[in-house]
Amino acid sequence: MDQLRAFVAIVEHGSIRAGARSLGIAQSGLTQQLRRLEHSLGTTLFVRASSGVVLTDHGHTLLARARIILGECHRAEQEFSHLKGELSGSISVGASSEACARLVPAALQQLRWAYPKVQVHLASGPSAALLSGIREGRLDFAVTLVSQASDMSDLSSTKMGDSRPAILCRRGHPLADATSIQALAQAQWINTRPLGPSGTPSNRLGDWFAAHGMAKPNVAVTVDSLLDTLKLVAETDYLFLGPGFVVEDGTFTRELKALALREPIPHADISLVQRTAVPLAPAARVFAAMLLSLNHGRDARRDGAAPNP
């Protein structure tokens, strides 16, 4: 386990020196751990480069396994702390920008009030990246977009709500008064990543165009950060298929507007996703239950019914 921790620390911090500093051990000690690991596996995991160290192909193969092993070790420690009557430790949760804004804050506040010793790390990003994080053991679970074509073969999901996407542009944009997708044929777009396979959340824009017999949209820029994307949209003539909440809650209402288009954007669910074969550790299990409970209560109030006690 120490050798795997040493290996992952080097990867995550980019060099042996920085990895040793993060673990609070001498650089020579970390080097010895790495050498013993490479000797036991009979391979080289890193090669030195001017920028630090670079993983070999064998190193990449080990990294995915090492993260899962260390993650499960951490979860096992949490299980036994919980059996002794204490809910503590840290959890890593993925959340798409829409889920993070609409669904996570209330549950996070409830968790911190009820279990102050639990630390939460929120990771944001496109759905495909968050699902990969679950599979690699970097995330306990994620609240993110799931569509019919999402690869869920080893994952389970619980729907929490419908995504509310919108086509966003700056106020004063030449297409700000467009009412049909046909008017957007020559527009330039920002997307979270290059268009993906048909039917996946990252390809909603491409699927939307294809469904109306149009050529692929011109994705000029891809940006991971939602905040950076919205700033670019507010200052340029790029369009963005993004979460409609950004112009509903007043945060960007002065800079951005949502186009009032006739054609509906392809559907995707906001779902809580976890690995099928691996139960959540206690703290993650409690947080997931809070998310689902609060979401159920909100839906019941919206529908005019009394929420379950």
C-alpha cells in the first residue's frame, strides 16, 4: 500500500520531489518505494523528462488500478470508523454544473450540520469525465447528466430530475431574437468538449442539429470550466448549449439571455450514479441519501403534495 501511495503521489504532483513533500517523507525514501514497486512488477513506471517524470504505458495501466485499490482501502477504513459509532473521513463527489447549482447546496449544508467531521470534495466537469472518475475510483458517486446512449454497463443510476438546457448568448447578439434552430446554422459554438458519440450528453448539440437535417454545428472552442465559458459567451458572439439556470437565478441575467426557440433540445436526465458492484462507504452513502431525500421533497412540494416525513 505504501508503494502504491508513493506511485500515485508522484503522478498527481508531477515529480518525485513534490510527491515526497505531499506525503511528508524524504525524497530518497519515496525513490526507494518506487524502485521496490518497479522491481516487484518487473517494469519501468516512469521515464524522466525536462518537465519532471512521465508515465510509461505500464505506468498508465497501473495508475487506474492503484487509484481503485487506494480508494477502496480508504472506504474500508471509513466503514470500520462508522462501526465504532463515528461518521467521519472524506468523500469525493462529482457534480455537473446544473446539478451543483440546483441540487447539491441544500444537501451539502445538511451534511455539514449533521456530520461536521465529514469533508467533501466536489469535482465538476462533463458527464463523460465524471463517469470515468467513478470507474477509476476517484469519485464515490456523481450527480450528472445521463442519456440513453451513456455507457452504464457497470454503473447504476437513480434519476433526480430533468435537465433544463438552453441556448445562451450575450445580450445584443445578432441572433438574440432567433426563434428557430435553422437561424443558427452558421453560428459558432462553445462546447465543454469535442462533440461525442450520438446520443451522449456531450453530443446534445450535434444530435439536435442532426434531428433537424442540418450539418454539424461549428464548435470553435471547447472549455472545461463553466464560469470561463459563460464569460466568453458574454464577451463574444459564440453560442453555448448550457444549463438554463444561469439566466434564471439572476447571476448572469444582465449579460446573457436564453434564445426562445421552437425546437426542443434533446433530453437528458440528472441522475445520481455509482458503481453497481461496490457499495458506497458510510459518509458517501449518507450524503447520497440526503441528496435523494431533499430532491424527493422538492418534487413533492412542486407537485402540490405533502413530502414524506
